[in-house]
Amino acid sequence: QGCLIPCRQDCIVAEFAPWSECSKTCGNGLQHRTRHVVAPPQFGGSACPNLTEFQICQSSPCAAEESLYSLNVGPWSACSVPHSRQIRQARKRGKNKDKEKDREKAVRDPEARELIKKKRNRNRQNRQENKYWDIQIGYQTREVTCTHRNGKTAALSFCKQDKLPITFQSCVITKECQVSEWSEWTPCSKTCFDMTTPKGNRTRSRTIKQLPVGSERECPQLEETEQCVSQGDGVAPCITYGWRTTEWTE
């Protein structure tokens, strides 16, 4: 049967925005620039590169007391969806369902009720067909602290700078490929029994349940083939053919 082979698509990102101002007005500081995802990778495409870059920036030398404190920027956390957002979305979906039921009850015309029902079923089918293609946007955070020369954490105001590095940004939730369980093996292509002739083949398959998003790992093999020999009481022996010669004529 025919099938649709998805095309590999690498991650596409926008150009970097201009560099931010230096985090310090004197001495060594940090500045950053960001870019966003235009299209996430699909079907085994290359993963997205870093969306934020940092570099050290140097301003005029600081007074002696400035060197007492330094700004420390921690790594980004894993990309995740806030729990409160999931609750709000679930509540919103519940309210929308109640509103749909109320609207349907308010419509007394049988034809109008049928049209509303068909539209709702069509929307539900579209959501089911497209749910594996949705891009889920989450967030990630990092810690920015000001540290005294003695190692103790101080208020950020002691680290003199015009603008602190960002501590919150959006990100694409990574989804690994998910596949179904293997199907049953197909019947052996060789339907008779004979160990002297080549073996037959049988196959089994599985389907993709979740396409990978932002993951470098591709989906595993979806079809397996192995050799087989039909055996059992109901399997007839294979018909064999051979040459037979007669005596030469006079």
C-alpha cells in the first residue's frame, strides 16, 4: 500500500538580536543576545542551536570597592510547562464544554442541533489528527546572584550594572519519538515445508504515536523482517522437481 514519507526538516532560527548593554558600567561584565525558533526540527532534523549567547564586555576600570562584588549567572534550567498553566487550561476546556452543551440545549431546531454536533465532532477529529504536530512552548529559568569576595551572597544592588541578565525565557518542549507495540507477525511467505529449499519471510510493524520535537534521536525502525519455515500437521510438503533421463534411442 502507498504511504506518506515525512520530509526531514532541520530547526530554523531567526537572526540574533543586537547585543545587550554591558551588565557592568566598569570592569568586566556580561552582555547577551537572543534569537527565537522560527520552525522546530521534525522527522529527525537537526536540533535547534543555542538561542542565547553571552560574551564578556569591558568598560572603564572600576574603583577599588567595585572589585569586592561579582555577578554570577547560572545555567538555564530544563524546559518545562508551569503546573498552574495546565490547571488553567483544563478549567478553560471544562468551561467551554459546558458552554457548548448549554448552547446546544438552547437550540431547539433539529437541523441546527445536528449541524452543531457535526461541527463539534469535526473539530475534535482535527485536534486528534494534529496533536502529534503541535509545538508546546514552555519556559526555563536561571539564577543571577551577586557574590562578595568572601563568597557570601549579597543583594544584586551591590553588583553595579545598568541591566541584569534575563532570568526567564520561553523554549520549545522536547518530545521524544514514541511508537506503538509490535503487531503480530504476518504469515510466512513460504506455505509448504521443505528444509532443503530457501526459507520464507515474515514481517511485523509498528506505528508512530508521537513525532520527535526538538530531539536529536530519530524514530526507531517501524518494520522488521525475519526468515521463517512453515511447520505443523496442516502444512503440506513442498513439491520438488528434478530431471529424469531415458535411454538413448538407436
